[in-house]
Amino acid sequence: MIKEDLQYTETHEWVKVEGKIATIGITDYAQHELGDIVFVELPEIKDEIDQEDVLATIEAVKAVEEIYSPISGIVLEINDDLEDDSELINSSPYDEGWIVKMEITNMDELGNLLTADAYSKLIGE
């Protein structure tokens, strides 16, 4: 499942932009490849993160993967629900399973992200 109203990275993160706020998560394809997610290490609120820096770490049954920030920004909110129920990423990767909300500090970086069509081609759907 790929949502048309989101932007994507080649490392399988998605971004929803609303003004200067970006909500970030991992794609349905990524959560499926990881399998059952058992733990998520989240950043701290007010962390300043550069594009392509590690944003979070996801531990799944199959592997441990680092999640890279699609944009540069300041962490405004983390999804606390993931601390008690990390499988929200498996069950609802685009809604309840979001990871962080960030204030975008460089809007130009959004031009580096993939459209839904380009991401679809990347994963062969």
C-alpha cells in the first residue's frame, strides 16, 4: 500500500508535510520486510536532526534497522504509543504507527524526496 499524498525516501521512510511540520514513519513495504516489530528507540523532543542522520532504531524479529531522517528538522513530538505498543507500525504504518513530528528547517530538502509513483517503481509495485 502506497499513499498518494505522502513523499518517500529510497530507504523506505514516508513524510507527510503540513506547513512547516513533517510527520515521519516507515512505509508499509518496510514494516512488511521487517516482520513483527518488538521495540522502537525514539529521539528526544527538541533534538536537532540533519537529513539522512539516524532518527530512530527499530528492532524486529528479523532484524534491527536504523530509520534515517528524510529531512533536517527539530523533533516536536514523538509517538509515545510506540513505547507500549511498537506493533502499531505493523498494523497501521501510515496512521497510528507514525514515529515523529518535526519542524522542517530546510524546505529545499523536500525536493529530494520521491513521489508516490517514483516510490512505487522503486519497490516494484
